[in-house]
Amino acid sequence: MTHERIGERTDSSSSITAARRWSQTRSFHHTDFSPARLRAERTATISVCVPTRETAATIGHVVSELVALREGGAIDQVVVVDAASADGSARVAAQAGAEVHQEAELMPGWGPVLGKGDAMWRALSILQGDVVCYVDGDTEGFGRHFAAGTAGLVACETGVRFAKGHFRRPFRMGDVALAEGGGRVTELTARPLLRLFYPELAEMRQPLAGELAARRELLMRIPFATGYAVETAMLLDAYREVGLEGLAQVDLEQRQNRHQPLSALSAMADEVLGAVAVRLEREGRLAPGSAPVRIIERPPLAGAA
């Protein structure tokens, strides 16, 4: 496989052309990957992982939908990795049929768990599938298509090694719901950074989506940012490893989850910026030590002791 090496930038017009061409050929809809198609066509095994923290109100339904996929032969493993939730999330997930692990009990030799990305990294040690799919546990009205569409894209579509879900993100305040307004860090931080520094990825609609899937062997070769920068870092590192042609996205229609206060979003935006800046440093496009936020990363699991 040949693809442009990161750090050897093309001119803006060719990058935009490449991004548009990619969007036309590597954008799918979740109905393209129904549970029936996965059951009939896939040869790869699929594990779905749900990192969770204080999600007792939603995790039961999420797991029930995933267990239905497992029992129907569309996926093979359903794992919940819990962050010592005080609200009983682990108990609810187990009762719904998931294999449940406490994040602190996975690879304890690496010390305290440093956030969502660290939990996702440690989960690789117990995820058995050829394809690994991550979904969020706080999605209201979760549908099984979130996992089937994302994992199915990697399992069934030739050449796809890493896939992200995308969706409409309504913004709800009390009883008032706006059709748009969710995904504020995505629209105000992540996508502008990609357009500026990685224009080939400008058509990736939800770079921060928690719904993603990849070949296990790819995930084993890349580092994991430990906190909320994990999705940004994974996208950029997957792009470096497999090129634009190895990436794809799938329309999951609509997603509603709990909204964070601005203070939390500010910290999230800082981590996203830090993940991009660190990679620009590695590529020689930013002076060493320039990153405003230093991101703690776990090394590729393939080489971790």
C-alpha cells in the first residue's frame, strides 16, 4: 500500500480534492451493514467495548442492544469497562448480559488509570476480536446499528482498517431541543484543526465520535492518549499507519447524550489541541516543546511489557 507520508504536505487544492474524493468513496450509511449482513458475510470476529463511568441510567439499554447482536451472530463479544462507578453501572451492565471489568484491574502494573483513553487501551488486553469496536455508554436511545454499522464497515468493506461513526447532535436544555448545537468541541476545535493541519481529513464529519472500529492489529500498533484526546490521536495515528484509503466513516443518523458544562468542554478542547500539537512536533512541523498541553500516552500495546 502506498500513501502520502505524513509530514510531506501536498498543496491545499490537492488535499481538498483528495478529501472530497475520499468522502465520495469512503462514506457509508449504517443500513449498508445490517446485522443480517454481518451474520452472513463476515469472516472476522468482532468485539464491542463500552468504557463507562456513572452511566446506570443508560448502560442497561446499551448492553441489551449489543447482547441482541451477539445472540444473533452479528458480533462475538460484549465488554463493559467500568471506572468504579458509584451509581451501580457495573451491576446494571452485568445483569444485562455484558462481560464486565473494572478498569483498575486491567494491566494494574501500569498504575492508576488516567482517563477514558487509558481504559480503552487496557481493554485491548481482554478484547478478543479481529475487529474491535468502541461505543459510548451514555447514549440515550442507543440502537444496535451504532455497533453494527461501525464494526460492519471494517469487517465487511475491503480495505477499510479504521472507521468512525458520524451523526446529528441535537442540543437539549431542559425541555427545549435544538436540531443543532451538540458537538461543540468537534465544530469549534477538532474540525478547524484538521482543516488547517490535516486537510486530507477535512471531510471526517465526527473526528471525536466515541463510536469507532478498527482492525485489532492496527490498534495494537498505535499509542493511546490517556484522556479525552484519545479519539483525535487515534484518528491521526491510524491515518499515519494506513493512509486515507484505509479510513472510512458511517452515518449513524442521530445521537443524543448528556452535555458537558463549558468548563469541561474547555479542558476537552485543550486535550484535543495538545494531541494535534504533539503529532505536529513529531512530524517536524512544530518546534519541540511548543504543545500547550502535554498529553500522556500509553505505548502501542504490541510492545508494552
